[in-house]
Amino acid sequence: MAPTSPKSDRPLQTRFRRLLDGDAVNRREFLALATTFGATTAAAYGMLGLPAPAHAQTTPKRGGTLRMAMTVKELKDPMLMDWTEMGNLARPMLDNLVRYTQAFTFEPQLLDRWEVNDDATTYVLHMRPGVTWTNGDAFTADDVVFNLNRWCDTTIAGNSMAGRMSALIDAATGKAREGAITRTDDMTVTVQMARPDIAFISNLADYPALIVHRGFDGTVDVAMGGFVGTGAFELDSYAVGERATYRRRTSGAWWGGEAHVDRVEFIDLGGDPATEAAAFGGGEIDANYATATEYYDVLSGLGLTLHETASANTQMLRMNLEQPPYDDIRVRRALQMTIDAPKMLQIALSGRGTLAENHHVAPLHPEYFDLPEKPQQNIEEAKRLLAEAGHAETEFELISVDADYLRLPADAFAGQMREAGLKIKRTIIPGSSYWNDWTKYPLASTSWSMRPLGVQVLDLAYRSGVAWNETGHANPDFDAALDRALATADVEKRREIMGELERMLQESGVLIQPFWSSMGRHATPAVQGLGMHPTFVVDCAQVWLDA
């Protein structure tokens, strides 16, 4: 089927408009859906009869150094990255094909535009003209073909992009299917799915999908300047656990014009919010990556500006079905029943968040289905199930990393389980070693950043055998329903399938998810253009300093 042009009157977008009229989706969800299928942000707002959001009229000032407190992790191949901080450390040098905005819309970045046919099986990607790599090469369709083929390679350990590209992969070879990725001309690539995939554009905006040069060999030498990139900055220095510094690009013109600040520094303060507050007070940093819940009032009291956003970010407990005793559903359901979700929200987040339902799909997601079955604490039933399973006297080891954002919720989980009469051993592992085995721990606290679509989250975390499946969840019926959801562009019909998926995941007992956490960061009043992105993106090229 030939791809259609992204006109405002095309059938899918007209259908989205009807959905909005019928209150099936809200304005934010409509904007995400319409821009996924190729509408510009301005066109999507036009379909609502609204003007596109205006940018600030103040002229940005040039110069200065943006100093942000953030963990400085290893700089590695983007498709192997598994933390948003890693993406932010590469983003000054690299760009995505598509940008997910703070307004919950999708916009071209290295792409100039894209076209999608009505059943989401054919995507035509048009490259942005005039983009140059720091080595002088022109950015072309060859770079995109190179990246797409790498992402489809299931033989590369830790490649989470392979799960996102499953509709392009030949199961027999574990690589891109013949004819799936076609270089139409120097500036155009056509992608042909084996089955419909509505999450493709959204996946292009995630941090493991940062685009590398077609000559990239998988290694990153920080001593030699890190990446050959298309971004606004070049690497100056890099020390894991300490500091990463960047200077405004001098190797050819950046396609976006020119960054406002001269330099960017990410400073690793060790994850202690008290240390971060002291650094703000001492004038050592201008902004943080994210504010710890218990420090919102402290930092605001220092005269800093709080930037907040709605999000589907979460911290939870997950059980690994491949590790006993969590291979027994009675044990998993029992542990779920020991938790009082509203109380957990107050203890762990001081109420800064909303209640979740043990299935990892948020009300913020367009296809969220409101299940009538809400998690309830039931200590007597939990004890009965544990006794029936032969684990009434078992000591359960609850593991977390030493960072406060996961350690403190894990302490709260452990406290409620002890109150219910369970024997709980708390083990805290330093971050330097915790993340080496994060998918293998039997019972551990975990954190997931937001993805724009609910089907994306389920595809990344709960499909059988994918790189980021830390629960060992493997259910052919779940996988089949997920394929149907990914193939369903109509949000009302997809929501019905999502109800099946949510119920299957909820009943599996693999996760204990009491809440969705609020997201905020603090910055000095001088920092402009930063804000708080729902997926933690830090776009340094848009930031400027008003002092």
C-alpha cells in the first residue's frame, strides 16, 4: 500500500478529531496521536481550532556555562544504554530522528518529516537537508539505514532496540528482514513493517535511538572526543562518576543554528540530595537532573525555580519469575496484598504522585483502560497464600541500589511487608555493581521512565525474551495481544486490547506498583529554556542564561 501524505483531513486524523469530540481522548493524548501519524504540531493544534503554543519572546542571551547536577555514567553505544542519564550525556553530541516534546507531541529532529500509511505498515522517512557531522560528512539516508540495521540485530547482547524493531526483523536470521529497510534516494528511507506498528515513531524519540555516524564501530573513545556527531556540542572531558564537560560545536555548522551557552557541565554529586542542596547554596550548580521528593520545599526555599510536568514515571518492586520462590504465583500475589498503595504514596513520595494499579500503564497513556479491579491490601489472604505455598516462615530478600530514589521506596515496601508479618531482609548494593545484574535479582526495586505510549512500555519490559524484561515474564497470549495492540491505530479499539493486557499483567503478580511519581527539577532563576521533560530529556542546545 502506498503511503499517504500527512494532511490534516486524512482518515486517521479525522478519526482522532471525532474521538476528541466524544471525550474518548483528551487534548494532550490527541496531540500525541496526531503528530505520531505525521501532523505537525501546528497542524495538530489547528485541528483543535487552537493556535500552536508560542515560544517565549525574550531574545536568548549568548554565553556562559550551564552546570547541572546529574550522575555521570559510562558513555557507550546508544542502543546499549539503559539509563536516561546516559542519553543526556550523549545528547549534546547526538540527535534523534524524532523529538518528543514537553508539550507531549512528536516533532522532526534529524528528519525533515515523515509519512505513514493508514494501517501503520509503511513509514517514509525524509532526512533533514543541510545536516553535517562533526567530521565534515553530510547526514544522509545511508546513516539512517545503518542505524536501523544495527537496531534490528538481535545477536548484540543488551540491544533493547531489537525489541522495538521486531516488526522489521527476520526471526530466522535475527536481523533486518530483506526489503524491510530501503534507501529510496540520498535523503529518503522507506520502512516496511511485517505487521502494523503504531509505536515506531515514538520509539525513534527514545534515547537508545540516538543516531550514530554510519562509520561507528560500537566503541566510544572519550579521549578522542567521544562521538562523531550531529549535535550542538563537542566533548571536552569525561570522567565517570565525576564530571562531563562540553563546548559549543566548532567542527562545522550545527543544523539547528548555534547553541546559546558556551559550555555544558554535568557534575556527579553522588546522588545525595543534601549534597545537591549545598551545591545550590554555594553557587556550584545551576540546575539538577531531578529533585528528590523530600527536597522540593528545601530547594524552593533557596529561591530556586521549580519546573514540574505530568509524567508516567514510576518506582516499584518487581519479582523475577525465573527465580524461586517467585516462580509461584501464590507468593507473588501474597506480596502484592501486603501493600497499602495510598499509604505507600504518602510514605515514599509525600503524596506527590497518583495511584497505580500493578500493570504499568498510566492514565496519561492514550490507550489506558480503567480496570475495575484495583489493588487492595489484604493481609489475611496474603498469609493464607504464603502458608498454602509453604512460605509462611520464608525470609524474603528485598534488594535495591543505594541511590535514595530507589532505596527509600524499597525501605517503605519492606516496612509494610514487615507490618504484615513477613520476614524481610534488606540488601543495599552500590550502584557501581548493582546495574551489572539489574535484570537478574529475584526481588528488587526498579525505576521506569515514561514512554509516550502504553504499548511501548509493555513491549520493552514484559514481552517474552526482550533485553529489558527484568521480571522473566513470558506469556504467549500476552505477546499475541500486544502484537494486536501495536497493530491497532484506532485508540478506542486499542484501549479494549489494552484492558486485556493490563488484566493479564495485573493477575500475573510480577510487579508491585503503588504509584506514579511526580517529576520536577529545580534551577536558578537565570536558567531559561530548560523546564522539566516528561521523559527526563535535557536539551542543552535550547538553554540560555539570563545573567
